[in-house]
Amino acid sequence: MTTLLEVGNLSKKFISGGGPFRPVRSMHAVNDVSFSVSVGRVVGVVGESGCGKSTLARLILRLIEPTSGSVQFEDLDLLAQKPKPMRALRARMQMVFQDPYSAIDPRYTIRDAVTEPFDIQGHRYTAKEEDTKTAELLDMVGLSEHLASSYPHQLSGGQKQRVGIARALALNPALLVLDEPTASLDVSVQAQIISLLERLRDELNLTYIFISHDLSLVKYFCDEVLVMYLGRVVEVLPDTEAAARHPYTRTLLDSTFDPDPGLRRTIEPLAGEVPSPFDLPPGCAFAARCPSATGKCSTDLPVLSSDGGHPVACHHPL
Amino acid sequence: MSMLRVQDLGVSIANIYPLSGVSFELERGEIIGIVGESGSGKSLTAMSVMGLLPLIGGQVDHGTIEFDGIELTSISENQYRKLRGGRIGLITQNPMTSLDPLKKIGPQVDDVSRLHLDHDKAQAKARTIELLGDLRIPEPASIYHLYPHQMSGGMKQRIVIAMALAADPDLLIADEPTTALDVTVQAQIIRLLGDLVKQRNLSLVLITHDMSVVAQTCDKVMVMYAGTAIERGGVHDIFNSPSHPYTKALIGCIPHGLSETVRLKGIEGTVPGVAQYPSGCRFHPRCALAEDICKETVPVFETAGSRAAACHFALGTAQ
């Protein structure tokens, strides 16, 4: 399998405060994250809010600059690209955003929205060619071409998300970063969008990075899963059947409910909540909430060690 | 006598009719789940029971809502005010906006017992602190003095629950109580609600779009679609042998535990808006089993034991 994307020790530190009455505080939104994605794979990224999922997505596409680390895309060093080649490269990597209601300019027709990428990349098409392109793209995502002259407010949430996907596909990308593409949609529509994404992956040989907080959806849709907690990858599930080895992953799995009243169980909820990402403890960030934590966990940072092809960052893996 | 009994409830707002045909019953100590996608009328049902429809310019058009023998549709606003927050507690969806940001959380909870139970300041404070402890909030005496912005989402939701419980209600209505929360916190809150119902022998109406939450917590279920109820029954019946094609399809949309061979099935189309409710069965344009009768005739509830479904092809052919 060819590697499409290689992320090495990627970190992003945000600085806040620093006014006359506020001390400077820094937070590591993404901390020392490394992974690689092969062509045709669907890699899931899960974690609770504030764990750095969306920041990671933006870093991969270089929508924000990392503090340190490297991103290799199709064997090119993304961070070394000058603005012009970078823009050309962006055609190969696209993003689908979480909220389809705000991702499309309300004053653009659907036709404008899906052909905007061509303008940005400097492709000049005649009106007729643009019509054909629009019809093709809308057809690809299961929308009628009659919608081309509609405005976003005339569409439902599911239709808007399809437009978001059509737009991302306009330039024939190799990689799609999907940032919670179904979080604001109803379940019946979520299922439609997921089936659409599955079909497109097979037809267009796409590679996905799928960001979500919904573990059952990620287990269903992805080939492998990165579990993040406070900016770090704590475990990589090499396939979705793999048993969790990190106590945090275990807890996440235990917190998802079975849709079967016959399988009712008493959930022992995790105590406490995600701590503030400012001023993290020196050891494992999960130690304070972890049932199997020992003294070592609060002083020594566990590294992501890969034995048996199932990397986990924990001193006491399950 | 049932704690809550809603019969053929219909709501009008100006000259539109966003809700109709809603009936259910709830006994003491029971949890009913009201599930459906957005726009199905779940929250309108809750607002009708709480008597809050005037806030959005609506009113109960027809039907009855009986709470512990009191017919709620005919009582005065003054009587309603005594029940609301008193014997009927409401837990809202978004804990970020349901607390007063300018007021410490303790006194906000105090207000409820001072108003409804005539507690004085000291009594109310003692009660609030005890209640916060019951809700497994660490160090309730110091939490009492915090402002909402100093707390996390899960903690705020517990405060909202404390407010709902402060006057010792008999009925709780929780409108999407965990939608804004992370999964681990959702698990905590759902567990807490289940425990409270048992300990205090409450009745709970749990409104949610999440079928998994329903499966794990409810005794019975009412499924809604496009402003009307389409199926109700015991939780095991609903999940093991759904009668209405919509219920079946909705369960098919859950990605949990599906294998490589069983792929996710969506439902074609979208929930229609109030202005575009289709004729006959409102689900017919999206239904795989629909025939001509579905376009023309509104299906009535067919009851079989404790379960009922409004479908021309229910209880048999749909299975």
C-alpha cells in the first residue's frame, strides 16, 4: 500500500492572555502526534470536545501552521511549500466541514458554490462547461441538477451537506478530511451521508480522515481509529474489532449505549471531566480520572509504543 | 391513576397545526421515551404538558392532558404556575443557556424551593446543598457559590437537574438532556436520571433523538414523525419487533454493532416541514411499503395489547 499522508511529531501550541492583567498561558492543542495514512484507507479520529481533533484536521491541511513537526503529502513536504505550489496542492486535499449551514455562502447559488473551487484554482470554463460540471458533481452526490440555481436556505441540512461534499470533490482530490460531517444531522440523514461517502470512496478511490465523537459511527465506518485525549494520541486501534488497551478508550466504549433494551447494563461512568488543557500535569493527562493509575502515571509521560501493531500510550495497558 | 395521561393532543399556532394525534400514558416510577428526528414534534409535546405554548403563540387545539387527575388544558395560568417547577420539573436541552449567567448557581436553585415550598433563606440553602450532594456534585457547599461560567457543561446540567428537583416534583420532563454533552458525561447524566427515578419514585418523560439512550433507560416508547405519534409500546416490543416501517427504518439508521456485511441503511428524503405535511400517512413519501391507500387515508392507531401503531400495514406485514 502506498502512503498518502505521513504526519510526524506534529504539535500546535496556542498562546492566550498576555495583556496587562493576564499572565501568558499556553496550551498544547495537538501534542506530538504521528501517524500515516495509506491510499484508500478510512482513518478515524475520536475524542471528546477539546481533545484537539479539529485542530489536527486543520494542521494536516495546513490551514493553520504547526508549532513543530512535519506533514508529508504524496511524498511532498507540505510545510516547505511556497504559497503558489501550496495552493495547487490544495486541489488534492479537501475538507468537509461540520456545519453545512455555515459552510456555504448564503448569497451563492448551489452552482456558484460547487464551481467556486475552479475559480480559485484558475480554471476558466465557459458557462456551458460550468453547467456540465455542476450537473456532474450534483449527480455524484445524489442531488438533482435542478437544485443548481437554488440558494442554500432553500435546502435541507442533508442536502447542504451533500453540496459541501460535491464542492470538496470538484477538484478530484486524493484526500478528504471529514470534520464531523454528520454531527448536525438527523440519524436518517446521517445514514444517507455515510452511505454516500462509502460509495464515493469506492468509485473515486478516495482516502478519508474521519473526525467524530461518535465511537459507534467511527467503528462502523473506519478501517483504523486514532483515539485522542487532550491533544495526544493515546491509542491507535489497528482495526475496529481490536479490543481497547488504553483505559480511556475502554471508558469511551463503555459510555456508548447499545441500541438494544435486552443488553441493558449498568454503566459505571467515568468520574470527573476532561481537565483544562492549560498547564497539563507532567505525567499521563488521563491519570486523574483513570481507574488503574499508579504513582508513575502522574510523573512519567507514557509514550505511544507499538507492540504487536497496536500502539498504546499507557504504563498499564489493559 | 396514571401520573400523566395525554389523549389525542393537537396544537395550533395561528392557523397552522404542527402537532396532532399524540396520546400516551405514564405511571408513577415509569420512564417514557419520546423519540423522533428534528421537527417531529417532541419538544412541542413537552411544551404542551408544561403549558408553555403561549410563549410561542400557540395553544392546545384539541385533546386532553391529565396530570395526576388534574386536567391541565382547563386550569388557570395561576394554577399552572404552581405546578410548573413545583410538581412538574423541566430539564432543558442546553445547560449553557438555561442558567442566569449573572447569578451564583446556589441562589438560583434556592429560588425554586423558596417559591414552591415556602422555605426561608436558610432552609432553602440547606436543601440546595443537600440536593447538590445527592446529584454527586463534589464539595456542594463551595460549588454553591460559583457562577455558571465557572462550571463545565456536565456540571451545569446537574445544576439544571437540581433546579428541576428542588420542589420535589412528581413528574420530570427532560428535553434532550444530554445532546450538548460529551459521551462520557452523557453516560453520567443518563445514569443519574435513572437512579433518581428509582430513588424518588418519579415519572420521567425523556425526549431524545437517540434510540440507544431510549433502549438503555426507558420502560416504554412513543415514536413521533412529522408532528404526530406513529407508534408506541414497551421498549422491548419497539426494538425487537417494530410495527411501523418508520420505527424499523429509524433503528436501521444506528451504526452500532453492524458488521462488514450489514451496511447502514438511511431513509430516503427528509422530514417534511409543517407547511408540507403530506396527505394520508405523513411518512408515505419515504416509506418502502407505501401504496395508494397511504396517500389518501390517514392511518389510525391499531392497538394490540400494550402496543399500537398508526400504519395501514402495521403489526404483521411490516415485520
